[in-house]
Amino acid sequence: MKFFQQTGKVAIGSRLRMLTDKVTEDAAKIYQLYDIDVQPKWFPIFYSLSKGEEITITELAKNIGHSHPSVSKMIGEMLKKGYVAERKDRLDGRRNVISLSSKGKEIYSKIDDQLIDVAAAIEDLSAQTQNKLWEAIEEWEFLLEQKTLLRRVMEKKKERDGLKVNIVDYTSAYKQAFKSLNEEWISTYFVMEESDFKALDHPQEYILDKGGAILVALYEGKPLGVCALIKMNDGEYDFELAKMAVSPKAQGKNIGFILASAIIERAKSLGASKIYLESNTILKPAINLYHKLGFQKIAGKPTPYSRCNIQMELIIT
């Protein structure tokens, strides 16, 4: 950014264009994050037509501050997607009026959740700025380098999705979910082993009856995550955090962190002072999660699992 430091405010157009390009790139990815097939440049048209009114291209261009040719081109693109409908004005047959089609209304309804998270991310970003516009541009550039708008929106999405997560105690009603969720992730990366079948086929006898616990994460009422505490009697650790699995369907919803945090709290309530776990370093998101929760790598000890190549502990204070 040495060029802008030398030129100062006279290069504001170029600098804003660069910032605009960065935000627009994230905007496209944000639509993908919510599975919405929309180009960011179409949003003003969607918003203007969302009230259900029919409007001419000339009026639309005036409302959103774009040129008539620019709006005509975007309308043509949206017509190909089936998002807008075009017809002759009943009062003046020389004019065409535009409205959202049923498909367009369906798409716009999906944008509502996105707008909540984008607005929250922008508010967070704005709250971190304190200077006038020119200085604020520098702050925004720095902050977006540290964490993109896409990442900020993803975090807000995680927070909001987390409100839909309910952690409950295991009952026999969740026996199949406990087994299938674990089998799914183990089989994706490794091979099921004898110790897996012992715990998954007989969770009551192998885990609960021995003083352990199992928690289930419900997302909108569906069991999409499970985690267990297995009682240890080695004189060093109280419990092993094990059999943690989250459905790929729940990816990005913060369920892993919420579930692991809940199982640690359960261990605390049971008087635990040290928790042990085994994992594999190819599971980078899981290892990062454990570090975030305070687990530290320890020297190896005997394990029944061939897939284990890292062992960690959490000292509860």
C-alpha cells in the first residue's frame, strides 16, 4: 500500500475500487454459503421488487441509482434465471413492467437469513472503526485482511445456528444415532476396530454403567452430534473424551464446539480434574477444536486403536 501512502487522498477512487472488489468477491461467496444462486449485483433489483410492486426499468434504474442500460442487462440475466417476470403495462402498452416471479420470491425469502448475518457482521466491523471515512478505509482494509467479511459472516451464521442446538442426555432412543454417526466419520477416514464395536454396540454397559456419560446434540430436534465420557481407572485420568462425532450435514453450525464444551462441563460436574483423549493428526479441525478447548499434547501411552497417533489432556482447574 506504499503507493496510496504516497498519493494520499487523490487516489481515493482507486482505493475504494480495490476495497469494493474485495467486498464484492466475498459477497459472491456469501451467497454460495447460503446456497443462493444469485449474483451480488442483482440484489438492489431483488430488494426493490420485494414489495410485490410492478415497476418499469426506467423507474427501477432511478430507484437504485444505476443506468438504464445497466439495469436492462441485469434484468435480462434475471429473466434467463426465471427470477423476474416482464409484461406490457396495462395502462400504457408502450412500456414493459417488471416484477419478481414466484421463483424470484422464493429466492428472496432465502436471502432473509443471509441479511441478518451480513448486517451483524457489518455492525461488528463498524464498531471496530473510530476514524473519519479516509482513516476508516485504512481500518477496514486492515480488519478485512485479518478476517474477511466472508469469515465474519460465517461466524455470525455459526452463532445463530448455535442457538438451534440443544444438548441432551443419552437415552436408548439415541442408540442408533450414537452408532451411525460414529460409524460414518470413522469409516470416512479409518477402519472400524474391535474397541469401536464394544462402545457403539453396547453404550449402556460399556460407558454409562461404568460411570461415564453420553451427550447428544440436537439441531432443530434431530440428533446430529454425539460425544461420550468414558470412566478411566488408571489413577491419572478421570475420564476419556471419546466417540465424538458430528454429521457432515451439521458442518459449519458450531455443533462440535458446543458439544465438546458441554461434555467438559459434565466432567467437571462429576468431579473430574483431568480428561484424556486420543485422535489422529489428519483430523485437523478436530485437533484445532481440542486446542481451543484447552487440551495439550502429551507423550504417548498404550492405546487399543491403531488409528491413534496423538494423545491429549485437559487439566481442569
